[in-house]
Amino acid sequence: MSSELRMPQLGMMMMEGTLLRWLVPDGTPVKAGQDVAEIESEKAVQAIPAPTDGILRQSIAEGQVVPVLSLIGIVE
């Protein structure tokens, strides 16, 4: 079963965010709670944890700006 990683909404007014960097390479095994990416809004930088154990599959490139709730990756 796969779990989606989506761009979180860090504040009420946040409409989009930037994927600053992936903390683990595509195709790497990850554990639930392990930080896998860093995202940036206008006011903050935050790490995104893996929702479950599995293999990280990245959906967007570093530096890409995407709307809130957009798919950024999957943990298979």
C-alpha cells in the first residue's frame, strides 16, 4: 500500500510552497517519521516526514514551486 506525500499548508494564507531539497535519494528505503524533504513557505522552512515505512518515490524536482496539497512524492 502506498502513502502520498503532499505539500503541506504551513499557514492559513499559504497557497504554494517550494521543495527546497530531498533529504534521501529517490528509491531509498525510509522509516515512518524519518524526514525525507525540506519545504519552504514565505515564512518558514519545515522538514516533511515519511508517513509510513517503505521506498521513497519522488514526484517533483528540488526547487520546484507547487500549490498546497500537490503530490510531491509517494512512499510505497
